[in-house]
Amino acid sequence: MARCWLTLAGLLALARAPGAAAADPPECPLPARCKLGGYGQNEYPYTVDGLQVMIQYTDSGYFALKCPKNITLDNPALPRFKSKLRVSKAQLEDCPAPRDSYADALERLNVLVLDKLKLVRPGALRAAHLAPLGELPALELLRVTSCALAALPAGLLDAAPDLLLLDLSDNRLTALPGGLFVVTKKLRMLNLSRNRLTTNVFDSLAAVTSLTTLNLSFNDLKDSCGGAADTVRGSSPLQYLTSLEKFYLRKTNTSVICQDWRTSMSRLKELDLSYNNISVVTFTDLRFSSEAEVDLRRNPVARLEYSRDDVSRAAAVTSPLAAECLVTYVYEDDVMYEVARASRAAPRRSGASSAWLDLSPQSWYDEVCRLPNFYAYINVNQCRRLV
């Protein structure tokens, strides 16, 4: 069973005052139901309603609470600090999500988290549990993964202008609330993989131009710039994300390589299009304006299209980003099929202005076809120079 994780970093721009007194151990608000059973170095075992609850803490350092089964953060018998405990890091382990919010639950324990909050296996989360994050102006990192989260609260990030990383992977999100990224002008890394998002998510992401890493893998996004039948590839709604360096679209049911991924994203270093429905690759599809590694493994690539002009451009010295090689050999039952000839020749069809290379039937191997600025992982065995 997947474990639910929630991690926040950079919560408050505060620090403990020098010379502040160390906090005393938490006290039991209901002595009939709560008792301290002795303690070791920074460890305090309590018995709450007959069950052992372990608390660890160091003043200004960290606070950790491990809940046994049937003990929740809403339990009024949980021990709490008499004076405010300020810690840089806090961890709540195996504690089911509270009825209200984690901010309220920590307030009841009299714990103030300054930098990082980590939830380990909190169970299913609701949008309401995340709502108070809008009150954390110094928030820099937020991870909510494998928590069965189906929706985000409106205005979740409205007061998080310093957010750098947002990871919402492995949840049940079908859409993002409008205006989610209005103030997150510093957001660099966004992971939305393994959700239930569709093509409409592109509109929500179009304005997040600060992103350098975007992971949308394992969502049913389909095509965002036309389809495989279109002769000319269009641009996707993400064409203004020109700072992207890593873009992951693994198993998203896409069938084409969008124009803006090749031309607008001039800083792109990694593009993962593996496990998709790309069956036709054109010569233009291989012309990237950056030194990108493009993963096309496990696609049903059956056709490579190129024209006489494409061959001429590849031979021209003034075309440094032209493909150095195309798929040349594929194997099926140890029989070699030559599907492209590495030469300066015109297309295979004599007199034709364009041609295509039939790559089926075939049995692909996980070898690498390297191009000067395009590393095409398309399960080929061998590459030859095109020019």
C-alpha cells in the first residue's frame, strides 16, 4: 500500500531567540487518561488511553510524534507543552488526519514549526487539511504524495510567493483550481505525475513560466498540439515555458512531438516521451534547438518521414542541429532489416520529393541512437551517419 507523505519546508521566517530557556516536557491535560512513563535522551514515552505514544523533541531543533493505532490528533488527552515549543522541523507519524487542519492540531500541542513539517502515513487527506498553508508566507517546499488527494483548496498558494518546489504526485487530482500559481513566480519544480489529470491541466500551467522541471507522467493528457495525422506539428499551451530544462510526459497517451518542445524550450535537457503512442516521426521532429535527451522508448514507431530538402539540410554545414543519424537497422528473429541508408543519397523513392521509412515489422532493442543534440532512445540497435 502506498504511503502518504506531506512535507513542507521554509514555513516561517523566524528563529529562536539566543539564550531562550529549553521547554519542559509536555504535560498531560487529562491525568486520568494520560501519563508520562519516564524518559531518555530527548525521548518521552506517554501512555494515552492505555496506548503508548512516543514524543521526541529538542528545543529549537525538532519535534516528532508517533501515534499508535486508534490514537488521533483530535484526542484531547494528548500531552501538550505548557509554553510554546519552537522547532525547525516536526514529524507526525501514523497520525490520522485531524478533523480540522494540521495547523490547528499543532496549535493544540503548543508546537510552532519554523521550517519543515513532514507527515508520514497520515491516511487520506482532504482539501481542508491543506487550506491553512495559505498562511505560510515563507513556504519554499511542499510535498503531498500518495495521499488519495482528490482536490486542492482554492487559494492554496496565494500567500506562498517563495515556493520553489511543489510535489503533488500519486494522488487523485482531476483538475487544478483556477489561479493556483498567480503568486508563485519563483516556482522551479512541479510534479503532478500519477494523477487523473487531462488536457485541461495545460491551461493551468501555461503561465508558470518560472518552471525548470515539470513532471506530468502517468496522466491521460493525450495530444495538446494536434494529432499524428496532422502534417505540420502545432504548439502546445506550454509554449511560453521557455525555462524548462526537464519535461516528463511518460505514458500520457501523446502521439506527436509538439513544435514548441523543440523550438521554444531552448534550455531543454531532458524530454521523456516513453510509453506513448508515437508511431510516426518526421525529420523535423528530430530537430531540437537545444542539446536535449529525448526518450522515445516503448513507442510503436513504425514510420520515419523525410524529404529531399531534409537530406540537403542535414548535409549542409550551416545546420549544426540536424540529425546525425536516423534509425538504420532493426531486428526481428535475428534478421536484419535495413530501413535507412547512411549516405548522401536522396530519398529512397527515385524522383520523389519526400519518402518514408517503414520500420515494421520489427522487434526493438534498448540501444541508443545518438544525434548531436538529440539522444533518441527508441530501442534501435545501430545508427549510421546520415551525411
